[in-house]
Amino acid sequence: MLARSFLPVALVFALVGAIQPQARDSDPNQQIRHLEWGDLNFLHTTDNHGWHAGHLQEPQYSADLGDYMSFISHMQRIADQKGVDLLVVDSGDRSEGNGLYDASDPMGKYTRRVLRKANHFDLLTSGNHELYNGTTSLNEWREMVPHFGDRYLSSNIEINATGEWEPFANRNLKFKTKNLGLTISAFGFLFDFTGNDVNTRVTPASQIVQQEWFRKAIADTEVDVFLILCHIDVDFLELKFIHGAIRALHPEVPIQFMAGHAHQRKFRVFDEKCSALESGRYCETVGFLSLSGLVPKDKSAPRPRDGGKMKTFRRYIDYNRVNFQHHTNTTQETFDTEEGLALSREMTGYREKLDLNRLVGCAPQDYTLDKSPYPSKNNWYSYLATTLLPKMVLNPARNTTPHMIFINGGSQRFDVFKGPFTYDTSFLISPFTSRFLFARDIPYPIASRLLDYFLRDPSPYAIGKGAEEPRKNSKDIMTAMGETPSWDPNYDYADVLLGHVSSAAKWRSRPQQQPSTLHNHNQQILSPFQSLTPDYEETATTPNHYHRTLGYTTIDDHGTTGDDTVHLPFIKYPPPKVLQSDVGFTPTSLLPPAAVDIVFFDFIAKNVEAGLNTIAEELEVERRWERKEFERYMGQERTLTRLILEFVGTEWGKECV
């Protein structure tokens, strides 16, 4: 086990302002845990999905990319003053999920432009969302890869853009750090992804580690740290293969994984000199990690690669200017850099050009994906199923036939906050371009069993566009605390409690009841039905009357003090894997209809095909279905994103309270 650090907390009083005009400041009166610098230090982001202009309705994550660049500049200055090294890295999935990315033509035009001006990134790699669409992968290869050169790492992705397969980017980079001259050998890996476009291909990590070029690269005996930049969850088996291959040759050399994909804050310890950091999602988190002891103070002592000891420290920084200023000892007046301000202004201009701030309607209340149970009145999936989908998913030619609508839970990506619902909001909550298909006149006995089939099917519908093959974690996930909630026994609770609990804290289930409260480590009680609106709460028992907001309270392999901001915990409820909405049924009828239409996203067409045929076989029905029989239920342009915009514009009004 790596050495664990418990640092004091500090109170920040300086008032600050967020750069984007629509954003709100975070509360300056919060407890913030300090950073512990080492010889080699990292700032890490992943899965930002276009949120580079920040969270305009969530003050705790209201910084934008310009603020982050200013933060990096100050952190680099501090590293130089201390005579240590700092590397700034990103683990991919910069694409899809925000209007700044999705509303441009081609998609990502402005996002790639501002990222190319963010010159402080030392290393970056690709995620799966850079590969779904052939145009997206080509634009990434043509614009981002040449700009970052050998700093863009991709060890297991190839592209066919010229008629021949070639590496997507640089497969391995060996370099020395600026201040201490540490020798780093860096790689970039994507998990075993199979949903990419035909112009790219991904070789599984288990095969890459056997290839000659990789074995030659890791045979190098003059390496202080092997750095694996990867878009792979810390619990995926791919990391085991990479770790095992390096450890077979180098039992002592430090290995550091900078991971992504799960949209969670995670820290996993593999051995005393190997760990993996995963730094959340959506510009909510900057991961900070330090390695100490790489250059022993006693020059006669061995380095870690030669058997000496080392220490690892991690911290999850909330993505706002208050925290950035705290960690760099700057103020409102001294924090901003010219580069940061210019980048923020540029994004403001792009947002105006794309009309992202245009008011579409006013949400009457908060609707959450997972902070209120499904079904319930505050749950967005429930609202979709009972209100929005029945009103908007219509086919006049089939309006006399009852229909069942199925959408995968992962298609919805963010909460709806009470108040302004803008053009941008539609991309935040429903960014994907799935169209509605239907299978006509399905016998009711088959259709009525379809939802149960989806819930039993191991395919990961909940990942949204990231659904590939079912996955298994690389280690058993154990209970972290004594008393555990009792929810769906089939749900993986790795990401349920305490605001993105790490999968070190799997929650075992007990039958029946739903939880109503949760005790945290300090025996505070928080109602899960508390409003999502980010108001600040002050408690009489809090030292010095700090303000505590709902937020991340992560449990990982180093304990419970990884988050830099001391938050109140919240319960995360399991979202529906697939939700069903029934339309056109007669409530007073004693008998169900003989046949119904099955309406669904094209994204789950293969699952619908498999479900219909499996159920038909179970019921000994001879009829079989093929995907080519499925038809468009609505026009090509009638995506759920478009339907949500139309619904909000006509049903919610524009008088925001």
C-alpha cells in the first residue's frame, strides 16, 4: 500500500468571478484541502465532452478552459520555484456532450480550435468518442494530432485515411522532464472498443503487449517512470495486461496510469509503485497526483526503480476559480493570465455565434437523472416516460395503434435545473443523434416481455453511445462501510453513493425497500430529495461555520480525503437501464391489445431484434424479425434532442422564476 497523507484544511475568503458571463461564482467560504507536491506532479483531466466553457448553472464547476490555462500557468510557476516537475495530461473523450462541440458544423470545429490554442497540455490521448463517427476521427487526426505532434499518444489505434492503415498517432514517447531530468516512457491506450467507425480500428491491449515494438519499448532499462495515459477505467482488465507486461521486466520501476471513461473520481492501487488515477467528467474535476522519492534527498539512497521507496498522493480538485486560486495562492487580481483571458473571450464569442444562450423555455423544477429515484416526480427519466415521450413521439399514420417506446438510459447525460432551459441545455442532457425506428404489429405477449428482456440482457445500455460488450472489473468490489442501502440487486453500485464513490466501495443490496437517508462518516444525515439547485448550506456543527454544498465525497484506495473540497454527500440512485413509455392504451380496457408497435432508438436496434426473437422462441412462436424490417417512425431530423427542444418551447413557457 502506498503511503497515505492526511493534510489540514484551509478556508478561502477571497471573492472571485467566473469568466463566462452566464456562469456564477462558487462559494468562497468552503473547506479546501491542500495539495502535497512531490518530485513528479500531474494535472489530469478526462471525459470533458465539450464542457470547456464550464457549468453555467453549477457554481462549483463554473471555471472554463481559459481559467484552467491560467491555473496551469501558476502551477508550472510553482513547480519551477520548487525545482520539481509538472506534467499536464488529458485522457480523451473531449468530444460530444455540449453545445460548444455539438452545435457547430462540422461538430467540434470550435472545440478543436480552442484546444489547439491551449498550449499547456504536455500529453494527451484519444477516447472512444473521438472514434464513433468517421468524420470526427478524421478531423481529430487531421487537426489535433499534427498540432500536438509526438505528444499525442495512441498505442493501439490505427486509421485508414489514405487507403492504408497507419498508427493514429505516436505510439510511445520517451523524454526527460524539465527540472529533475527524470526519464519518462509514455504510452496512450484506449480500452478494447468495438463501436468505432470503419475508418479506425482498435487492437486490444492484451495483443499490443505481445507486439515487438511494445516489448522493445518496455525493455528499456533507463526509465524512471512508465506513464500510461489511457482512456480505460481503472477497473478494466486492460490495465492488468499492461501492468503485468511491464512488471515482468521491471519489478521496481514506478508505473503510473492516468485513466478515464467511467465518468467517476477513482484511485486504484496496483502495487506499492503503481497506481491509477481517474479524474471524473465534464470539466468538474482536475486530478492532481504527485510521486515523491523519485530523486532521494539522500544521494546515497537508491531510486525507486532500483528498489528505493516512494510515496503517492492524489487529490480531486473541484473545477472552479476559488479552488484554482487557493491552490496557487493567487487572488482575483493576480490569477488571470493573458492567454487564459483570451481563450475565455474566444469561447464566449463562439457560444454567441452558435446562439447557445438562446432561451427556449423555463424548467418548472429540477429533474435529476440519479439524485432522485426512478420512478419519482423529480426524476428526468420518469418525466420523459410519463409526459414528454407520449406527447412528442408520434406517427400520424400509426396513431390508431398503441405503441411502446423504449430508450436506453445512457442516452440522457445530465440533470435539468429549474429555470432557464437554453439551446445549449438540450445538448447537455441529450447530446446523441439517435433516431426513432419501429417494428410494426408485434403480438402483445411478445412486446410485453421486451422490457424484462432488456433488463436481463448483459449489454450495457446504460453507457449510452459507449455501449460495447459486457465488461468485468479487474478486481472484486467490496463493501466500504458497514450499513448498506438496499436497491436493485442487479445494479452495479460502484457509482451510487456519496457522489461518485469509487468502485473500491461496492454496495451490496438487500431486497425491497428504497433508502430515504444516508449517514456519512461524520454521522450527518442528508435527505436524497433535497433540491438540486446549488444553494449553500451552513450547519451549526461545522467548524468556523464553513459552508458545505452537495458534491463529491469520494471513497477510493487511499481513503476518504481525496476531494479537495469538503462537501455534503448525496445519494445516487440507479438510473433505468432502459425505460418504457406506453402510448395509446385504453386504461379501462380489461384486455390488452392484440398487437402494438415497438418504437425505439436506432442505437438499440440490434437489442430489439435479439429480444423479439428470443421471446418468440421462448413462447414457441415461429415468427422471426430482422433489422432490415424495422422502419423509420419519424423523420430523419426528429431526434430526441430536437423533440425536447420543441416540447420545452411549447410547454414550459419563458417566464423564469
